[in-house]
Amino acid sequence: MNKDMDARKLKNMGFPCTFNIPSVGRSGGLALAWKKEIHLNIVSSSMRGIYVTSTDTIHSKTCHIHFMYGEPNSSLRQDFWEQQCQQSNAPLDEHVFFIGDFNSLLGTEDKNGGLEVDDPDFENLRNFCSVFNLHDPGFSGPRFTWSNMQQGPDLILERLDRTLVNQSSKDLCLKLCVNNLPRDSSDHCPMHIGFNYEDICSPAYKLKAKLLSAKKGLRDCNKSSFDNIQTNISTIRKYLAEL
């Protein structure tokens, strides 16, 4: 990542304020860009993320936003998440957001294809959510945000990109819209996050909220009544492929 070139491209796209983490060779590197009307304070940064604070003018509270890139190396992943759990950067009574590519799964429903995953594979992210009292506010669009770009039985799909918020952000979550957009040339889906304060009372918003609630209820019913039908389908597909 060429820092100067990257900044020029982002400025041409309408984002004059930028912050970069340079790449190491051809791998890694992060870029954060924002408009001048938004006031961000860069608190800390590393190859695994950028931590910023801003002010929620609606509620007059500080927002703590962690843009994350989870450890991609599976042998280093447990140590990475243990380090994340030891951080306590934000007061519990302020808004906290963790956004990005976590490179970890929360459950079997987050994967389709490839090798099966067991409960121990989910402990890292689940413990992290427990420490910071985080939950998923829901999303629209494709469930799986990453693909190994293969075809047929070799195709693997996973939900690696997500948004997590703490309990203090629950008032904002009613207005928070997380949209997973279709993949184009990348193996990841872009993720668009918006706060629709003005649409909170519209019929379309209420319908969307009801649909998200129904979706969660059906997902819970799937787990409790059918022992996760998506996993069963994946197992049967593998069996058919072997035959």
C-alpha cells in the first residue's frame, strides 16, 4: 500500500481525512478515511485494527469504534483473541462498536462447505463477546461475507465480516442498518453501515424491524427444533459428493 497514492485516491473519492497502516510487503495494510465534517480521534492502531473515538451528537456520548482485522493465521488466533479480551478501552456506559473482518466464526451457521467446525472453534469470538457484552444487531443481504472463490463441492462460504455492539448502544441499534453488499472482484462482501434516525417511525422501517425479529426467531427455532438444518444440509452434500 502506497500511503501517498492511497490518500490521493481517497481524497478524489470525497474523503480528505485519512489514516493508514502500511503493508508489510504485499500483505496487510489498513486504510481509514472520513469526511472533514466528522471529527475522529485516533486512539491507537496496529496491523490488526484502528481504534477511534467520536461524539454521538444525538445522545451526547462518546462512541468507541474499533475497526478490526482479526488474526488470519489460525496458529496465532487464540493468542490474538486473548490479548483482545484483556483490553478495557471503553466505559460500559458509552457506545462501543467493533466492525470489520474478524477472521473467526460465532457458530456453525456462519459456515457452509469445507471441513466441519466444532464448538472449540467458536470459543475465541464468543469469549470476546462475553467480556465486552457484545451482540450482533442483525444485517440484511448475503449471510456469508467471504468465499474461497471455488466452484461446486470445493466452494466454502463463511461469515467473517460483521458488526458487534455493546449493551449501551441498544438505543442506536434500533436505527442501525448493517447491509452486506454483493461481492464483486474481492473474496469479501463490502459492508455498509448506516444510522437512519429520520426513518425510525416510517412504515418501511417498522416492517424491516419486524422481519429482522422474525428472522432471529426462525434461526433460534432452527437450532432448537431441527439441530441446525444448515449443518445437516452441508453434511448430506458432502456425503453425496463422496458417493
